[in-house]
Amino acid sequence: MSIFRRGQKSGSAVAEPADDRSKSSAELFEEIDALTARNLESRDPELERRIRHLRHLSGVRLLSEAPEDPDYVAPSSTPLKLESELPSVTPAELDAGTLRAAILDRGCLLVRGLMQPDEALHLAD
């Protein structure tokens, strides 16, 4: 059963299931995807709150369903190139094993040219 309420400012009805905790992870992700698509068409603070709530629940669910002994990507055995003490690769050289090796060895990995400067500045803002 769903309870509907009207957003204070937007006037849109947002469905709030009585018990989201009974939903499966797949159902939570499906609802997140549907609401995100709807919100992209017309931004609504109530939808954004609902999406954030569902993401929180799905994150908690993923943590509780995580295996006790997870598998990790094996670190690459290729020696890391250092640029001013930072390990660095080109975007073409980037893979999970290299990333893991760099994080385990130095705590970071520099990937120059991974994105355009204006995208990086926008992300940093």
C-alpha cells in the first residue's frame, strides 16, 4: 500500500511505500532508476528526497548482503611509474589491478588526461 503526499513547493505527488524495507534490492534500484529519470525531466525536491532515501536504504542493504570474505582484484605486478612521488598512468593504462597496486603502495593514482579540464573543474566545484 502506498501513501501519497504533495510536495510543499512543487505540487507533485510522490509515492511513499509504507515499508520500503520489505523491498528487494532489485526493487529499490528499479524505483531509484525510475524516479531519477522522472526527476531529470522535471526537477522536484520531493523526488530528490525520495531518491536519497532509497539510495540510503539500498546502501544499507548492500552492506548487510556483502560477503564476509570478499574477493578483490589482484594488484598488478607491473612496476608503478612515479611522477613527483605519485604513481601515474595514462587512461589507456588504467585497469583495476594497476589502481589496486597504486592504492596499496602509495594510497593514490594519478591519471592525467582521464577527463577534460573543464569537466574536472566542474566536478571539483
